[in-house]
Amino acid sequence: NAGVIQTPRHKVTGKGQEATLWCEPISGHSAVFWYRQTIVQGLEFLTYFRNQAPIDDSGMPKERFSAQMPNQSHSTLKIQSTQPQDSAVYLCASSLGGGSYEQYFGPGTRLTVL
Amino acid sequence: AQKVTQTQTSISVVEKTTVTMDCVYETRDSSYFLFWYKQTASGEIVFLIRQDSYKKENATVGHYSLNFQKPKSSIGLIITATQIEDSAVYFCAMREAFTGSFNKLTFGAGTRLAVCP
């Protein structure tokens, strides 16, 4: 049973370029979450999908960040005009549903913006 | 607003001993869920154990157990018979059942555990 898959594992972009991060949740999981991890801020919630519908994006920076879930097998996080402060590990997690279910995390994508 | 605090930055123990990691939380919800995760050196975040706020019995999974003290808003993680491979960063997390973004996890800052031979 494959876990959450994230690609690429590492991405280096130049300042001002676009970055697209991919996530494939565990099969059968209806909830998908994106988090960001930095040394300074720790683990921060970004956004949440349930049955592909966007439910909560309260953690997303209002500019330059967007997330989509076009089908049940993948979600993308897009960062436009990347800035050095966007450098972080971006983590995708999935769970059977909302509510009480535990979330299972992917390996993360380490984004470095030069 | 929900908040999770882990005051222990790092702990070092000798292999095969027992270690307790502290976590306190703040919430206005009457119902919430508490989780412990482990982040290995490779960066992988692994779910370990959970406690539902309405359950009085402390959760136990393998050599992980919880010390849930609801009046103190505290959820400690106890690892018995520690092994070298338990060396990792341990995160406490909470999810509220009713208030605000009730599906997101709020994490503590983490406690780095080093298990020495």
C-alpha cells in the first residue's frame, strides 16, 4: 500500500520563477492537506481539500500561492513569482476523511528559491 | 485560538530506558483530537498515536503510550524501552472538532530525542 507520493522531492528555482508541486494521496483517502515546514515557523497549515473540493485555504498566503485538486488522485500547489522566503519543505498529507481521522504525510518537497 | 506548546527542545536518554515528552495545548472546543508524530532524520513524518478528548483511557500503541491530563490540557508521550531508532523529532498536534478550521492540524515546535547506546 503506497503512502502519499510527492514530486519532485527537491526543486530549485530562481527568484521570480514559478514552482508547481505535486501530491498523490493514499488511494481511498478523501481529504488532502498541504503544510509548510520551516526552521523558523515550524509546521504550518496551508490548505485542505475534501472530495476534491477546496474547503479551507486559511493558511495560504493570499498572493502567489494557489492549490488545486483536479481529480481524486492528485493535488497541486503552485507558487508564482517565487521569493527566497518561500524556501521550505512543502508537505502533503491525506486522511480517510475529516473529523477524527489521523493524517498521513508524504516525504515532502524541499523548495529552494535562489 | 488553538495553540500547542512543547517546551522541551531536546532530550537525551540511554537506550532501553523510558522517556516522557511534554505537550500542553489551548482550545475553546469541548471536543478535540490530539496526535503525536515522529519526524525521522530523512524528513519522513510518521503518525504514532492519538487521543480523543472524550476518552478517559490513555491510548497505547506498541511501546508508545499517552498521559492525558485533561484538566491540565496536557498530553504527554511516553516511550518505554527506547531504541536507537527512536531518535527523531517528536511533534504534538491538535485538531479541534467544532471551531474554525476544524480539520487542520496545529503542531507544537517539536522535541528532539536522542537515544544513546
